[in-house]
Amino acid sequence: MKPTRCPTGEECTTNALIEQPDGAYGRAVACWYPQMGGYTSKCVVIVEDPDTCFSAWIWSDGEFPFDGDSGIDPVRLHHCSPDQFVTFGELVRELQER
């Protein structure tokens, strides 16, 4: 289930809690999604399983490498492990430092 609205920039910066639709499961927190394609993206992360899964609802302010209307409707990305992002980021940092 998607969040009730797109967060503001200030909410993303402060990681504010975002109201969820009635009956929705999980905690919704505003944040900035990592830049992709050179554009920033407002995001609401909803933790669906405290041990693994989460969804990121992403609103981009420009071109975005996923289907959807940029900045109008969010794109949902379901992720299975935040540890995979950490491992990926550490690998990329190591590659850049070589």
C-alpha cells in the first residue's frame, strides 16, 4: 500500500514519520533516495518485515530509470535486505579508491 502523499523536502531531511492509509502495515519514514540519473528523489520507506523486507516509494524530480511519471506518481521498489545496499556501496567505494 502506498503512502498517503509525497513527503516534503524538509520531511525527507529530518526523516519524519509519514501518515499511512487506514489499515496499512508498517512504519513509514520520509528520506532522500540515493541519486540516480543525476536527480534527487523524495522517498518514503515502509518497513514491512523488521528482519528483512522494505519498500521504497520514490518520487523523482527529473528523469528516472524506472517506469512511471517523473515526480507525479511514486514508483515502488521492494527490497529484500538493506545489507545488500551496504555490501554494494562498500564494493563501489573500494572500486573507486583503486
